Amino acid sequence: MTTGDAGDPDRTASCNELSGIVNGPVVQAGTIHGGITFHVAPAGEWAAPDEIPPLTVRFRNREGMLDLLDGWFVPDPESASVGFAALYGLPGVGKTTLVSRWAERGRERFPDGQIYVDFATLRGGTAGADVSEAVWGCLKSLGVDAAYIPTTLADRTRLLRTRTAGKRLLVFLDNISDPAHAAALLPKGRGSVLLVASGSRLGELAMDGARMMPVEPLDRESSLQVLADRCGAETVAADPDAADAVVRHCGGLPVALHVAAARLTTETRLTLAGLAAELTDEPRRLAGMSLGRERSVAAAFDLAYRELAPEPARLYRLMGWYPGASFDAGVAAVAAGLDPRRTADALDALTRASLLEETPDGRFRFHDLVRLHAGERAAEEEAPDERLALVRRVTLHYLALTALADRAVRLDRLRIADLTRLLAGVPDPFASEGGPEPLDWLEAEHHNILGVLRAGAREETLHTEVWQLAEAFTALFLHHRHLGGWRESLELGATAAAEAMVPAAEARLRSLLSRPLMDLGEYEAARRELDTAQACAEVSDHLVVRASVQEFSGRYWDRIDPSRAMAAYRSALELNTAAKEGRGAAIASYFLGCAQDAAGSSREALDTLRGAHEQLTAREDLRMAARVRMAIGLAHDHLDETREAIAALGEAAEVLRAQEATHYEAQALVALADIQERSQGDLREVRARRERALEIYEAGGSPQAEVLRERLEEGREEGREVGREEGRGEEPAAG
């Protein structure tokens, strides 16, 4: 087993010991359910975010705490401050419910929306990636298109402040564990409020101006009210002593009270007295809960669990091992090896027992304490090898769906994995009428897929599946720059490919890894990955992989050594040509032409770019051909061939608009307007092009919108000044 950094000599040696083209063993799934429970809001204009979880039960007690929050954060027209508070208390004590109630009753205070970030779904990856991902999510909620979200945390934070300035927002950070993360998500708009909830006190936040609010377990009276709400006031009134005992054993935690009440409402023969007696005698405890009454809380879960029928009980145990944060019925069916109908029945049983929560989008999740209990039951009752079997089943499920999504995004991308047998007969949800958009599904599932990759990477028998999943998963990151997640998935995949002794896959994944590393500014790490990738590619003798590594190397050298960049692109072109890989050769020509133009060889660049444009047009790759046409226009401009530049850029902008590639369309329009302005072109056309680009940037939330808006305003002012001068010049003649 090889360890160490990607650039470690041992890693390179592991590639050099291999020979030939090896694609790894072909995997085949046992049972894969292609059904997806997934809801996407219909396309339309951006709407203010409304993300804080809704209340699903009657709110009890905490009225004094609600009033305190009101008093702290009543909007003050004279104050420019932003509200900031931290709520802390035991897991399951009701912090999220408290904030949900306050957000609901104070909705009019935040006309620009309410944003929710659950750090529990972000943890587990690269250090610091969770806060960067949190800022990414907030920017998306505020209408910023993924293409315009910066790559660095500092830039993302600056953009978040810009986007929240002038807005009145409520931002709720749930399950936060690092006080430093809150500062990056503080909105800027007057009257906005940032609320943080944590299982620990996070006293450092007080130094940043946060008001601290402890959330204690419910008192006896409130606990009795919760119990009465769920199982009936008459039931509680009929046996007050037993009701007192039940709420005492539940420790004032709403989650335990809900489980106890669910038993009373679903088990017709169970009485309050019987439940109280069972709770009193229950010897088991839930390990790892830092509660004063952990035995009693765990007992509430244990008793509900023991009343389950065998299939729901087994599903409960197994999903305690599931490595994601949420799941749909399809994942649950795969995890338990059940058919979909029986899975639906089991999920209904768990939901009725309050052991599982169904979210508004039709998916499922555990409360953290219930997940711990489910995992404890699995460890005690399942066979030793069942956890590995579950991870394998879930990994194959996500591999199949991610591979289908990857192919739906772009079919002709270079892939090393041979998934023919895996995908044979698997329903393709992305090809069906009304199915989800593949990138939308990947975005919604990406935290779960990362969790599956982490779990699979810990198993020696799943190296092949892990690198194949990492390869398919990169389809998301090429469009949505979750740099921390992209880096982690590729690191896991590259390591797995090395362990599986598949040098072509390792070369591919390590060359891809150079992209997020360069975006993160870690250029030396990127260089090490590319060196290792090149060694693996040479061993594999896979011409297209070798070409791809050369292309990525060229993009590395672009920033510091144009001559080496051009040499790398020429090598990529030659290798793709030898492999009869036409699109790869055309793209290598495109990058080579751009590098030649940047190095001052614009005439040579035009020849290279024209060849690339011809090849891509012949392949009907209109989007990429238009990008090449845009590069041709810029090269003409560098040669002061204004007419040709305007023609090429205008054509590129039209095609990109037709292809709905608005990000690139805006780039072409801005360049075109600049050239026309310099050449004394029609100012109305200049303004129209900039206004269209501004429309694109504003719709996507691009930081370029402000720059372009200022330029348009300067143009208006210059136009008004010219008008005044012309008016003054005409006055004598008029007299």
C-alpha cells in the first residue's frame, strides 16, 4: 500500500512499476434503483430565499426567549449595526425549532429573505472547506450564478458583503462548531441578523459582538404540553403521575418526547403507565451523548425501536451506517436490499415512530441523536461484514446515477472507467420526460456523494468503485466550482486508482486535480500532481490520457512560461492526432492558439485558431467553435485588424447567445464594445452591447456587473456633456 503526497517519489515509482493499458476490473451492480426523489423549483426570476426549516409541530414554551430576540433585534432606522446572536445547548434541545418560530413570526422584518446553512452537512472534508462551501451556498441563495462565484474564500466573502449590502436578511447557521466561520457569513445590510446555533458555547463569538443565549431543556410544564399535543390532552390528564415520569425520563429534550408520544399514538395497547415503567427499567444507554439523563433519552429510542416490525427495524439500523446527510427512497432501498414498495412501507413506519424525519422535498434524514442510536443498534445486531456490504451497495448506486448524470452533461468527454456492464439496464432518470437536470441533481447530492466517497475510500475492496465515482463526479465541479469538494474527491479517487494499480485513471485524476489546486493558489502542489500524472500516463501508454495530461500542463505553464505552455499544447495536439481524437486535437489547438496570441505571435495564432474552428464546426460543436471564434477576434484586435475583429466577435456573440452560453456571450460583447468604442464606432451599438452584457452579469450576480454599470454611467455623463457642448455651439446660429 502506497502512502505520501502525490509528488512523493514513492508515488511516481508505483506508476513506473506498471506497464500496459489497464482500465481496472469492470464492476457490475447487484440492484440499482434508478428512481430519484428530487424537486427543482421551476425556472423563472430569482426570488428572495426562504430556507429556514418550517415548524412541523406546535411550538411550546420559549416565549420569553422569543421576546428576548425581538428586543435584541427590533429594526432601528438610526442604527447601522447588524444583529448577531449565538444560541447554544444540548443536541435535540430545540435550538433550530426556536429559530424557526422566531423567523416565522418575524418574516416581515426580513423582506430580502431568510438563508439557512446547516454545517452538519458540510463537515468531514478538507479543513476550511466547510466555511467556503457555506459562503458559496449563501451566494447561490442570493442569486449569484455558479459561473461568477469566486474561487477563494476571501473573494467569496467580499462578494457576499457586496451582495448583502442594502438588504435586510436573516442568516441562520445551524450546527456550527468553529466560531471563526461565523465572521465570514456576517451580512452587511442594516437591520440584518446573523443567528448561530451550536452544541457548545463558542464563547469567542461574544468577543465579536454576538449576544449569547443558552437554550435549556424544556421544563416540566412545557414537556407535558408537548406530550399532550402529540398524544392528546385527555391521555395526559388521565394519568398525571405517569405523564410526569415519562417527561422526566425524556430529559426535557423535544426529540425524545416526540418518540415517546409516537409510541403512545401508534401502539393501541400501550398506556402512559406502561411507557413510564419501561423507561424506568431500561438499562441501555446511548454512548457518546453528553447529557445528564442520557440513559433515559436513549431508552425512549430503544423502546420505540423494539416495537418496529423486522423490516423497518433493519432499515433503521442500516441507515444509521449510511454515510450521507439525507437520502431518498431509492437510496434506502439499495441500502437495505429491499424492493421499492417494501422500502416505502418501512420508511412510513419509521416516520410514524418519529425515528425519521421527512423533509419538505420528500427526502429523509435522522436527527443526530437518533442517527447515533441507529448506528449503535447496527453495530450490536448486524453481521460484521454488513457495513461493508452496505457501503458497496450505496457506492454502486451513486456510481451508476453519477455516471448517467455525467454522460447527460457531456457524452464525448474523456473517461477511463468502463461502466458498460454497470449501466446496462439501469433506468436513466435524466433521459426521462420530467426528469431532473443532471447538474441540478449533482448539486443537490454532492455532499452525500462526498460522504460515500469517504466511506468507500476506507475500504480496501472498493478502490475501483471509488476512483470511478470520483471520475464521474468531476462533471459537477467543471461547472460549479466547489473547490474543497472537488479537491477532496479527486485526491480520494487518485489514491484509490493508485491502490487499484490503474495508471491511466491515476493520471487522469491527478491531472484534473491540478485545476482546483491552481484555483486555490497552490501552484507547487499542482505541479507535483502533474509530474506524477505524466509519469502514470507514460506507463499507461494511453495516447489520449497522455494528451490530456499535456493539455493540463500547458494550462499550468500559461501563467509563468509561455514557451513551455506552447510546447505542452503542441504535444497534446500531436498525441490526440495520433489517437485520431478529433475534438481533443481541436481543443489543444485552441489552447495553443491562445498561448501564441498571449506571447505576441498573433499572426501564427490566427492560423492555429482557424484550424481549431474548422474542426469544431465540422463536429457541430457550436459552443466550443464560438469560443474559438472569440479568440480569433481578439487576435485580430491585437494585430489592429479592427474590421475582422468586430466581425469575428459579433459572430461569436450571436452563436453563444443561441447556445445559451451567456457567460461567454457577455465576454464577447464587452470585448466587442471596447473595440467599437476605440474605433469611433456607433455609440448606440456600443451601449446596446454593454447593456446586454450587464443584463447577463446582473442575472448571474457577477461582480463584473458593478464595473460595467459604472462604465455605462460614465458613458451617459459623457454623452450629456457632448450634448451640452453641441447645444452651446448652435446658440449663435439660432439667434
